Amino acid sequence: MPNNLSLKDKCKVYFAQWLVKLGKLTHDNFSKSELHGLIANSFPYTFTFEIPIGIGTVSVLEGNLILDSEHNRIGLQCLAALKIDVAATTIYRAHVVFTLSATPHYDKNMSTLYLIDLKTDGVKLVNDNYALIKDTQFLLARFFPKSVNSLFGAPLKTAFSLFSAGTSDIAADYLRLYLSGSKQAILDYHTPQIDSAIKNQITQEHLSHNMRSDHWREVLFSKLGQSVRVEENVLRFYLSK
């Protein structure tokens, strides 16, 4: 591959190639901080997901890399703000931490590092002052005409039947989550939707890295690289003559 290295860096590549041929250099390590530099500009970003009667928004604020040597996985632990809006009103918000992980795989023919087998390992609630949850009585008062106030004592589905014919059961079943006042129960309900939305908005481009022609260590690996593994809390690039 053509490269855009300075004369000094070209000499480094040439010298490193000789060390590999002599068996003195077998691998190169990339630390967690070096890898984090590749993703630092990705934050913040926002994505949405649909709910039965509104929209959910996840704003990913920051991410921290995790290297799992035991299972050969690269993880990303993200702090995010989750918000649920119905009829232009926020009825739920919380800070959450979700963790993704994938296995590194190097394609030497393409000189590209891929992350494969992407999984969402968990979504956890953060209990802090940002948290907000509206109770069912607020929802009825907010979303129904004053003429239905007398229905507050009636079964929830009866009240919602005036709201939207054909979707009242869906609306009632969803907003019933708020009866318990449990922020965790609402998060648990939405976790599969958040998981699906995360995976839908991550493309192969997000999960790959082409060896750059202006970084001498990556030029070396594009020439002699064979495989990668997470070992000893680093991403280890194995070289072969």
C-alpha cells in the first residue's frame, strides 16, 4: 500500500521489518488510551427508537474502552441520557450505562481490523438527580380532555378507550408501566428496543479500521500483520516475516 510517511518514519518501518525477519520483533501493542483516541470524536451522538405511543431518545454522552483479555473482547461502556416523550411531553428520563463488546479480527488481505460478533452486554440505570418519571394520574390529566377527569377512578383501559380507538389497549398496557413508579421496570421494558436501535445504527464502517498510510506502526502492520488478540490489557498485533 502507498504510504505518506516522513523519511524518519520510513526508516522506522525499514528497521522494524529487519527486526521481524531476525525474530526480534513478533508483535506490537496498542494500549487502551491509543485505541480510545480512534473513537474519541464519536461522542456525543444521538439515536431514537419507537415506543407504542411516543418516541424514545438516547443521547450517548461518552464512552470508555474495556479490554477483556480472558474472552478476547473489546468493550465500550457508554454513559447515555434516555428520554421518553409522549405528545411533546417528557414522561421519563434517566441516565443509563450500556456496554457493548465485540471480538477483534484482522483481514490481512484488506489491511483492515474488524470488530465482529457485536453484543449488548447490559443496560444499567444510574440513580441521580437527572431521573424523572411521571405517574399515571399526571398522564391522564395531561393527555385527556378535562371532560374525562371523572374517569380517573375507572379502569385504566376504560379511560384510554376515549383516547384512540384501536390503540387504546396498547396505550393502556404501555402506560401501566408507570403505575409502579419504578424507573428500573420502564428501563427493562425498553432494553430490547434500545439494543435493537444500537445495532441498527452501527454500520460495518463503524466496526472497522483500515491501516492508515501516515502512521508508521500501521504501515508496518499492513505489510507484515497476521492477526490480533486482546492480551494483557492491550490489543496485540502479531507480525510475521
